[in-house]
Amino acid sequence: MTEFYAPVDPDELRRQRAKARELRASQWWKRRVSDGVCYYCRRRVGAKALTMDHLVPLGRGGTSVRGNVVTACKDCNTRKQSLLPIEWQEYLDRLAADVPD
């Protein structure tokens, strides 16, 4: 799936990454990861195995705010890449359709 994304201003990307670092250091984020559950697959993987994922990726115009970041296991975060939530759901639906009964 080759898609074209409008380039994000490098300065804005740098600012959003700095905000993400600040957010990861916050008590709010520490509480989010403390339960150790991935937002996408709902598996309990432990706090140390979770990463921060932007629902709308920074490279696609997303921001580093509480409403746009979730905890994700490394597997889900890697598979999601830069997909938007609707694209991620379509991906999951395709996977489910490919599973034989």
C-alpha cells in the first residue's frame, strides 16, 4: 500500500516530538502505562513493554496531546506504522476475513 502524505513541517515535527517526551515524563502517562495493557490488542504486556503511539501519527499531522496518544505493545505499534485509526481498523478487518474457520 503506497500512499502519499503531505510533508509535515520539520520544525513542527520537532516540537511535537519534544511534547511527546514531556508527556512520557508526566504522571498522567505513568498512570496510563502502569496497568501494562496495550490499547490495540488489549493484552497485558507489562509497563516496560509498552510504547507511546499517536492515534493520528505525527507524520500525518497528529499532535502530542493526551487525546491522541495511547499505550501500545511493540508488536501493535510496529504493525500500525503510520496508519490512521480508520486505516488500522480496515487492516484488522482484512486480517479477520483471512482467518479460516
